[in-house]
Amino acid sequence: MPPIIPLNLTLSHILGRIQRKYPNATIDAQRISAHMGEFRVLECYFNMTRVAIRAITYPQDENGKESCASGEVHYHWACFCGVSPNLQVYIIHYKPSGNNVQQKKKNNENLAVRK
């Protein structure tokens, strides 16, 4: 189970928790929207509901520059669980291996066509 965080933390506190493990994680809207398809597929695959924050970390090359060519991105979520007044936030980090994301996306598209 991912670490549970008290709900009274702000967005910057929660992002700070993500950045402790992944210092380059960002919630930049342009970067997130470029990978929104992958986020949606993974959220469906892992049955995530009540997503509060999406963050992304691009891999760095040997010079310390961000480069998608040097590896795969890491996806991060902060989700709510529980009900008021015991509502809490937990964080999930995920790095796909190989072409898992594309395969899952293709599987979901096939399921949508069958319906």
C-alpha cells in the first residue's frame, strides 16, 4: 500500500512528497497533457479513482538533460481514499517497462470497439 498522507496538506506539500523520491517530477500542464492518454490507460488498468494530482518525471541523459530517448517517463498520482472526515491521500509512482503502456492502450481500444 502506498504511503498515506493526511488530507490537510496543500498541493505544494503533496508535490513535495513526490519530489522527495523524484526531484524532477512536475505537474506542468503541457507535459501532463502530452501524456494524458497514458495516464488514462494506467488509471483504468490500476483501477484508480479519485485522482487529485498527476505528475510526470522525464528521464535524464548522461549530461543530466531531460530526454525521452534516454529512457521512459515515470508517472505519479496522488489519489483520495476514504470518506469524510477520514479522507486521506496516497501517492503512487509507476515506471512502465517496455511497450506495456502502448499495449494496454491498444487493449483498451479493442475493448471499446467490442462494446
